[in-house]
Amino acid sequence: MNLILFNEHDFCGDNRICLHDRRHQHIAEIHRAQPDSLLRVGQINGLSGSGQVMSIDDQQVTLQVSLIQSPPAALPLTLLLALPRPKMLKRILQTISTMGVKELYLLNSYRVDKSYWSSPLLAEAAINEQLQLGLEQALDTQMPNVYIRKRFKPFVEDELPAICANTRGLVAHPYHAIDCPEATLTPTTLAIGPEGGFIPYEIDKLAHAGLTPFHIGQRILRVETAIPAVLSRLFPII
Amino acid sequence: MNLILFNEHDFCGDNRICLHDRRHQHIAEIHRAQPDSLLRVGQINGLSGSGQVMSIDDQQVTLQVSLIQSPPAALPLTLLLALPRPKMLKRILQTISTMGVKELYLLNSYRVDKSYWSSPLLAEAAINEQLQLGLEQALDTQMPNVYIRKRFKPFVEDELPAICANTRGLVAHPYHAIDCPEATLTPTTLAIGPEGGFIPYEIDKLAHAGLTPFHIGQRILRVETAIPAVLSRLFPII
């Protein structure tokens, strides 16, 4: 937790926040904060800055906050991701959030096991918990938007063309693929498939909607490795 | 397991291998192989190719192998990594192996918890198990070399200058850092610190030995995210 994130419900006075939960615990046990200690704090979807400890005890910490700093730049990216298996989903949500992705579609695909869709990790609160951990890591305050699309074809036919209009449309895929384009801050729509990849029918549909297959080499990467490798290659600054 | 890896002890005849362990189980349960099924196989530190199922039962699978293909190119990289905590070490060894790193030093650093050095995951067999999983993912056969260095100063003073001589020497570090150099196939020596980063004394020592601090952006990435992001940025092909 490089940044203590809070929201409007944590305010308990003018520029003052009171924290009770894992954040209190972290401040007490990891930072070993005392009155007057300074911590990095940020308001979700707002500014970040410093928080001065006014009081701390076993139950609660009270901080006087001074918020002056804008969050780091977001990636100009909409990411379409075939729903990963639940164990990986947690880490991937954190990674995506840490790297500055702000628009994420979790998508069905032929090789997505149906059982993944009933994971409790897909509840909005569970997703937001992982995204928040990612923001805390990156000193970011801007929560990503996550959209769940359980049907591949209607999404790709009805929504995707508008999403990827006027963007660099790409799908990470090893076959019949162009070399990875150069890093730019061009608005981008990027699809990454499941373990085992999109099937040819899906690649055809994605291509028809405007996404060009590309690769970064011949090695087959796991999705959790491919995401940072590909994002880092497509954008000059993370 | 995109590739079934075997070694010389698995031979049970001319160009014939007999497998009993998790590989037999994988071939039976995931591939649902039958006699005459073709599988991708590779000999550790040798060639890869195809394996034709000669017989399969509850105990064993026998494959006739034809080995013709060289492993994918390795990254021209020596990676120095502050020892990660054990839970992360497993995944990181797999990632490194999948991405084609062949020379890895696991290094002490001020922010490495001493307890990490007594992890059973540092036993040679345990390390090789994770590396092998990474190779299977990437269709690679060439096992990485892993060197353990429990003392930072003697390593950096006595060994590192020779390791990084005539290479592109870099340390991933957010402060007083140059922008990430462009992707090339230049032989490279790269150091990545622990969670929390190298301390200034360590950065000074690494710089003195020939490693220049660089960054890929202002976000603070976890080590497991930083590795694929940085490798993908430094080399044109993974």
C-alpha cells in the first residue's frame, strides 16, 4: 500500500478522515505511524497528497489531509480481456489497475470455462477491491471502469465497432499476425484472449470489427505475463 | 503444458520415451491421448519435435519421438533479481523461464527479508521444477542457469564488473533515472530490486559496477509486473 486511498464516506470533518479497517491496521502496523506522521493519501477519483496523523489508537486513525496532486496519466486504452480463471482474475485486475488501464471489458470466449462466470470475484465489490489494491500500488486514484459481457457475438457485432472506431485496434494473437506496432500514445483498443487463445472464428469476428492480429514474438505467454509485456510494448510510458 | 519436456533418463529405447509422472497424467487427462496421437515434445537442453503415442494405459505412456527443431532464441540478458518472497518466487521463476531469460542471479539486498533465504523453494530441484513449467509454456527446451548470491557487496564488487563488461548495463529504478533505452538485441545486464526498491547505497554500488538507473514511467510496479514490462521494452522480440 504505497498510497492510502479513501472516499467521501471516510470524511469526519473538514479535510479530516477517520479510518478503521485494513487501512488503520496498515498505518498502525506497517507504517508504525505516530501523531504528526505524514502519509501519502488519495481520494478515490480525486486528488492525492499528504495526510498528517492527528490521533491514532487501537480502533481508529484520524488524518488531516491536504490534496493537491492529480493522478498519473491513464493509458489511452480500452482493454478487452477474455475472462481469466478466478485465481488469475484477482492478480490481473490488480495489474491492470496498477498499469493505468481505465476501461476494461471482461468478455466471454470459446475457451473460457463456463464456471468462471459464477465466481464471486465478479461481484462489483470484489472487483473494486482488487482494482483498489492496484491503484494503491501505483499511487493512482482513478478507479477503472469494468464492463462484463457474457456473450461474445453480440458484443463484438453491436458494441465493438463503435468502441474501436478511430483507435488503433489490435488483438494479441500469434498466427497470421503483424509485428508489434511501435509504442505511441495513440488511443488503442486491444483484445487479449484466454489461455489457449481465441479460436479462428473469434479472430475473424474481432478482425471484422477492426482489430488487427499482432504478436511480440514466438513464445506463448500466460495471460498474466502477456498483459504487462504487451502494454509496455504498445505505450511509451507506463 | 504446451510442450512435454523429457530428459535422457526418460528414454526406454531408440527414439522412444516412457513417462509415468505428472506428464503421463497430463497426456492422459488433458490431451486424452490415444495410440497414434501426436504431441509436441522436447528434450531438456536439446531439440523439440513430435511424439507419437505408441501405447498408453493407467500407469505409463510410451512415445516415439522425432526431434528436429531448435529452441526459440534466448534473450541476450543476464538478470540480477533481488530475492522475491517465496510465494512470488515461484511465479517469477516461471515467468523468467517463459520469456527466455537464461542467466539469473538471485541476489540479497537490504529490503530482502532474511527469512526468504531459508525457503525450501531455493533448493535446486525446486527451482528447476518452476523453470521447467516456464519452458513448457513457451515451447522452449533450454534450461536457465540460476546462481544464488547471499551477499550483495562481494557479488557487486567482485563479480558484477566482469558480468556487465561489454553489455548494456541497467538497473530499474525510479529516481535520477534515464528514460528506458530503445529495444535492441544488445547483450544486456539488468538488475531489478525488491519490493520497496534498492536503497541508495545499493544503487551507488550497482552504478559503480556499470549499471545505469532507468525507468519506464512514474507508476510503481510490483516486481512480478515489472519483469515482463521491462523485458518486453528492452528487447524487440520475446
